Amino acid sequence: MASWLARCCGRTPPRTDGNDGGDDHDDLLLWSNSLLPHYVGEFSAAIVQANVLVEDQLQVETFRCGTFVGVYDGHGGDDCSTYVAQRLFKNFL
């Protein structure tokens, strides 16, 4: 994963597991979405999960005068993070 993170951030974080970064294709807990065209720009998301089920939620809402980004921690399950991701932004409108 370190080589993937280095490409995103421009430097490699220190490692403590003795792995030199290598190829990330065998990391089953790493996934990302490629940049997708959007009418006001481009966005991508990546996550490294520690659990088999991804409990966290990511939300990006764009509009003419700004961008809303929500990152919701699903610590202990995905019920709360899913609930917040589906409802929080609507309450700001």
C-alpha cells in the first residue's frame, strides 16, 4: 500500500512491518474509485479497511457555491455511519 499512497501524496510513509510497499494488487483490504467526470470537477476516493465489512461512509455533494464532504466513522458497525450519510446533508438544505 505504501507505493500507492506515495503516488497520491508524493512521499512514502514510514513502515513498521518490513514491507517495502511493493505491488498493491494483492492487498484485499485496499480499494479505490478512479477519477470520475463531474460537472464541476473530478473526484476520487480510496480506503484501506481493517474489517471485512466496510463500516465507514464517504459522502461528497457538490453544488455551485461549494462542496460538502462527509467522512463518517462506522466504529462498531455501519448502522450509524449509513444513517448519517443518508440524512445529514439533507438537513443542511
